[in-house]
Amino acid sequence: MKHFGFVKDFNIEKGYGFIGHNGQDYFFHQKNAQSATATLISKVVHFQLIDSKKHVGKKEAVDVSLLTLAEDFDQLLAYINGCDKGFRQKLLSNLTFTELKKLFNKITSRIHKIDSLGSYEIVVEFLSGLKVINQPYQDFTAYIHSICSPDFQFRLWLDNLSNSFNEEYVINSLGLLDTTTLDKVLKVGNETVNKAYFLSELSHVGRIDTEGKKGQVFSLFNKLSQLHKSSAFINELKTLIRDWSSSHFKIIYWLEGFDDYFDFHEFKPYVSLLEPSKQKIYVKKILSLIHRKEQAYTLQDILSIKDNVIDYGIAQAVQGIDGSKLDFSVSIILQTLEDLSNHAKPEMGKIYDIIVNQFVESSDVLQVTGFFNECAGRYYPKISKVVDEETLKEMVTISYQRNDKQKPFEFCEGRKAVNVATKEEALCERTNAAFWWCNNQKCYQNSLALRKPEEWERYTLLDFLSILNIKFDSNDYEIFLGYINKANKFLKHLNCRACKSIMRPAEQSNFAVNRITKFRCNNEACVQYLPVKGKDENKTVYISRCINKDCNDVIDSRDSVRCVPEGKAQGSCGWYICNNCNACCATDKIDQRKHILQKTGQSYSCHDVGHRGIQISCNKCGHKMEGNDQSSLYATRLEWFIQNREVSKSIRKSGQNNSGKWWFLLERGKYTYDEFKEKLASYSSCGFYIPDLDKEKDLQLLVEGSTAKLGYEGARNLKCTSCSHEISLSKEIDKFNVMKKYHKQYLFAVV
């Protein structure tokens, strides 16, 4: 009987060797082997077994020959099918590449359609053998594919015995594959198969018109795009997504930078479905196309968006889209662009009209943001003086720094200082540098700057005007920014404090600063709910801007009290008092109100003379406040100045004016400007007059104040006559300046 094995060892000098066969080693002598040379080692041979002549009970090999004839491979094939798997593998691994090809030809010549389990196992064993000996079995897979079914090919691929599969078969079987097999197929990165699978999933999802569907599709897209480096393939998937998406989501893809597809006229009707933050991005991105000269949209094109950005509340109801923070920025910006292009000045009233006409259900704080340069903090000079030891000359160095903690406004609205006479920019007397007035103080660098095209997401209204070539007056622009800051303060008051929802207009006003000043809670589940046309003074909230045009504060009846006119009961007809500047009623405003009421056939039954110019009302209880000039401290300090005017290093000069009042020229000396200012404020608080108190000067004039206590004359401290509430204006310079501008010379004159 012929057996098969491989030569494990052969010693040509001693003339014998050993053959491995089914886990046993058999001795053979060179005289019993054909071509007994050193090259015989590891070769597959056929042989016969006989009883050993030297060792009783053992076998040895004779008739040892290499595989040569076709019948040798016929017998080897039969033998391979019958031996154990381990030896079969070893046997195959010792075949030469030529022998393997001959053996495989024998296999395939006997298997006309290798689809049965048995034939599959034979092929697997054969290919596994090739793999073990690192033979390039790819040469065999093409032949196998030509004679076997697609299913057989796919099984070989799954067993890592083939590098390819039939694409059509796999595409048709995608829906039948388990998750593990599907993942393995997709990871191959076959573009035809993966694209087919993606399209199949799209058909299951249907038209992409909800966030849920979008998330499902994008999850698969992200998975496939990570497997493919081909930009062409990725773009094909993007095109499929676009073709299956609603116009609303096409806009989202463009805004998020996922897809470059943009159609101005297709997208415009759907802008209202965007949440406000995306509406802002939408407009800015269109402007960036103009900025980079990729599109030539006109101002009229941009303004045509205006009617498509005000229906977000409807969009929420229809689409179920949740917005983050609601604002009216886009509508206000487009209206402003239109006004400025028509050479009309921006109006505060238009801003408020846009706001109150676009209320939506929300518990977020309303705001106007996204198109303005945020205040970076006051920019101020730091002046250092050093005496040169050789020349004894005083050297002055000026450096500038930003105080990011001192931000008077949300958005920069600094106004360039201009010489009234020459209309040219004014220069600071201390630094000889240009500056801006900000909240009645100097700032040496505003925050306004044009952006580059790549910074389009940070575009401001200033960039819009520049890109669209709209000519405008810089002063009008600065005034508009002031309006925006005021509007944002107003908006922060529009939430019901009981349920946080946004209040609705209750009724219009014919004579207030704002057209709509009374608001009601529209939430039926809230304790503060007031139905439409309902009358309840306790549930109606009065909100308006302060009557003082130099004040940025907002009047809110929930935080403010009414002034008490003489002869009237508290709360009966007084005006709400501003918590910032204590402004309330003015005679000219009362006359306007009376005139409007008379024209409409109504009667007026409150006071005729306003408090402006007569008294400052307490913002805690509504009663009159009086000046507290700290006369005792004032007298003590005045006496000290007079006695030490010749010896104190801080008093540069002194004297008396024509009225006999003392004046002193004080030097800053070792104090910083802030320290010097604080010291001066202390003098001012007790009655001294310091005309340049708000300016940073090395020398400050201090003048003897009024000797008579006349109301508020010379006073920098106010005290309520009813509730003892006090206001220290010396510590709040900005507050004092705003208050002084409203009440003017009537209350703060210094004799």
C-alpha cells in the first residue's frame, strides 16, 4: 500500500533518514530511496511500509519516491481526504508551489461545481495549506471564483481565504446579513457595496425631514466616511443625502459646512424654520460669499430675507424644533441696513416695534446679539514719570492697558471725541492721543473692527455695511449701538418672574417712551396669568425706558416705586422712579400727557407740576430726598486747607476769588489716578466743588462750596426724608453724572 509523508531528516554521509507520516517517524535507507540527496529534506514523498529487519515490531519505509506522475497526485488527493487534519496541514505545507498547483488541478477536475459542504471543506483545507506556507494563494482564488457560486465565494471571503467577493451577490444579500458580518463587509471599503448599502438605508429612513432621521443617516455617513479616503465617494454620499432631504435640512447642511450646495431662492422661504442662532449664521454666510466675490447678491437680495425670519414660533409648532436663545437680531439688522441705505437714521422705536411684534413662547431671556462688537473693557493710559539722574529732567512714559473687568456696556458704543469748533478729532490733553467717550469717560481704543472673510462668523453690522458698500454716518452708527444696549436691558425684563415665560403686551401707551409699556403673563397655569383685555393692576407689569435720555436703565414696576406728588396719596398717580438716576415726572411730559388725553376725550386728574427741577424722589419709597452736605466735616477740612496751604506738599497754589471763597490747586503727587480721584471724591462728598472731578489730571482745582444749605446745592449725598434711604453720589461718579444731566442746574448748582 502506498503512503504519503514528508522527509523530516536525511543524513547523506550515514545514508539514512526519517519520514513523517500521521504523527509517526519512519526510518528509511538511501538504497531504498530514489534521488537520495540533501535536497530531499522537507519534500513530500510516497513510500511503502515493511517490517523492520533490525527492530522487531517496527516498520521502515521502502520505495521512497518524489511525486512525479499524475497518478501520484490522484493517490495523494485520496490520501489527504482520509488523513487527520493536523497531518494534512503539515503535508500540504511541504508541497512545492508546482506540486500544489498540480494537486489543485486534480481537485478542481473532479469537482464540477464546488458548492457542497464537502467540497467547500476540501478547498478550505487546500487554501489554508497555501496560507500556512505563505504561498500567494491569490492566484487560485480567481480560478475558484470562475467555477463556484457567489455564495461559495462569499463564504471563502468570510473565512479570510479570498480577497474579494461577488459585489452583486453581497448587495442583494445586505438585508440578510447579521450585524457582525455586515460590519465586516462595510469595513472592506468596497465603494459599490457601501454606496448600495447607504442608499438602501436611505430608502428605509425615507425623506429626511426631522432631526431624528437626520441623526440616523448622519451616524451611518460618519461611519462610512471614516472607512473611505476617497473624496469622490464621500461627495457621492453627500449628494445622496441632499437628494433625500427637505429644503430645510439642505440649509442646515450648508450652514454646518457639511455641504457646499446653496440655492438662495430655494432656501429663502425656509429661513423661518431655522432657530434664531442659525438665522444669524445664514445671513452672515451669505455676506461672506459676497465678501469673497463668490456671489454677487445685492442689498435688495439680502433685504428680501426680511419677511422670512419672523416666524420661528410657527416653525416650533410645525417642526418641533427647540431653539436655544431667542432674539430679534436678524430682523433688526435687516431693518437697519434698509434704513441706512435710504439715509434714514436708525430709530429706537423701530427696534422696539420689531421686538414686541415677534413674541414667541419661551422661558429664555430675549436678547439682541450676534451682530455687534462686544465691549472688551475700558482701554486707558498708564502714565509713569521718572527723573533722569544726569539731566534731572522728568521723563514721561505712557503705556496702555485694557481693563476687562470694567465693561460699561454689553456692546461697544464709544463715540469718537471731536473738536466742536473744527469738527476734527479731539486729542487728550494728557496723552495727545485720540479717544472715545464711553459712559462719560475716556476710552483710548474702541472695539470696532472689520473682519476678514475667513472670520465671517464674527461679522458685525459694521462688516455688513462695508461689504454692501452702504455709506453711513459714524455718529449714527454709534447712536444705534447705544439703542441696542438699551434694548437688551429692556428685553431682560420681559420674563414673568413667577413662571419665567415671556409676557405679552397688555395694552399700548400713547405717551410713554415706548409705544407698548404694559405686559401680562399669558401662561394660564401661572398665578400671575392675566387674560387678554383683563384688568388687574397687580398683575399688569409696566416696563419702559427711563425718561432721562442720558440714562440706560429700564423702569420695571416690579422693582420701582411711584413718586408721591404733593397733596396726592401714595401710589395714586405718581410716576415710576428710575433706580439708576432717580428721574420721575417732568412738567413738559405731564403737559404732553394732558394734551393727548384731552384730544381723546379723557380727563386728567393727577399733578400738574413735575418733580424735575424741584426735588429728587426716593427710589425706595417715593418721597422727597434732601441733600446731606456733611457740614461739620466740610468745615473741619476747609479749616485744615486754609491753615496748611503754605506748608502742605499736596497744595501747589491757593487763594481767594472775588466772592471771597477759598480755592486750592491740589497735586496728585505719589497717588495713582484712582487713589487721587477717590480722595477728591471724599472732599466733594462733604461740600467742596471740584469742576474736573471726573477727569484724570495731575493738578485739580478744589473750591470752597456754598456756605448756605440750599436744597441740593453742593450736595453729593442724598437722604430720604421718609425712609432714611441714602445715596452716596461721591462713590458713584457715573450715577451722579447721569442724575446731574437730568436735573441740571436746578438741583446741583454750586453758589
